[in-house]
Amino acid sequence: MIGVLAIQGDVSEHVDAAKRALEKMNENKEVVLVRRPADLEKVTHLVIPGGESTTISRILERVGLRDSIIRRAREGSIAIMGTCAGSILMAKKVVDDSRVKTLELMDMEIQRNAFGRQRESFEMPVYIEGIGDFPAVFIRAPIIKSCHGDCRVLSRIRDGILMAKQERFLALVFHPELTNDTRIYEMFLKM
Ligand code: GLN
């Protein structure tokens, strides 16, 4: 089963996007909401949606999901994709912000709200390694400042990194669920 973390943020958009991708891949898998540690046991893939990373991290810890996700990730029994706020949760370090207690899964540094107020939300085509041009939607997006260790850059612009991969983990600062393009989802579901 494919899980979507259903704590806060654009959960239903991710459920729909996952279903679209599965259909396109002719895969007969179910998409389920993950709210408690027990929900996590059933899934091989987990999506962490965009939303508010401070809120998501606080509730993750309160319901005991932070520890269960970290345990599954260390066991190597789950693939995880974090988008926007979700990408913040994937990082080992958040620049100048101690309010988000992340899952510390990827060797990267990320900065919240990196595009400034006048560009709160916008769409821009970006080049992604292994995919090509992709219509990326940014909403109060963070930016990945640096990747080190086993973390690999999949997309970058002048200001920094937009998408990265490490083992079974993907982080992207934009919102693939808000386009009809399922290629990023397909890449993730094959992991
Ligand atoms: N600005 C949000 C944060 O820092 C992320 C925005 C989003 O997920 N669309 O958590």
C-alpha cells in the first residue's frame, strides 16, 4: 500500500496524484491515509505533503509517528517522498530555524520560505535528472542549500537545489501533486 501522511497540508491532492500515477503504471495498489503508527506498518511508500512544517513536526512527535517513521527508514523497509514542507522534514538540518524537529533522513541543509514574499507562489519549468522538463509549482517554498554524503542533486537553479535523492528518500521543494504530470510519482513508486 501507498501511504499519505494525513496530519496537515494538501493530503487529498496527494491521494489523487498517487492514484493517477498507479493507474498510469497499471499497478493495483491501494492509497491509504497515515495518521497513527499502526497505519504506517501497512505501507511500502510514504508521501509527506506540503503544509506547515512546524505543525507537521509537532504532531508527528505527539502521535508517536516520528519514531516509527525513523525506525522504518533505518530498517530500509520504506521509501519516503517529502514535498515542500515535507522536504523540510526530510533534512538533517534546517538553516536558522530550530522550531522544526525534522526526521533527519537526508544529508542536506534546507532553508524555509526561501523565495520571499513577493514570489509566494509561482510556476516555473525545471529540469529534473532522469525526467526532463517538469512544470513545478512553488508555494512559500523552501530551498535546499546543500547536499553532502550520499545525497544526490536531481534538480537545481541558481539559488540552490530543488530536488534531491538519497537511498530510498526523495525531497522536492515544489508540489508535483498540483499538476497532471505523474512522472515524479512514478519515479517514487518505482523506488
Ligand atoms: N512555508 C512552509 C513551511 O516552512 C512550507 C510551504 C508549503 O509546504 N507549501 O513549512
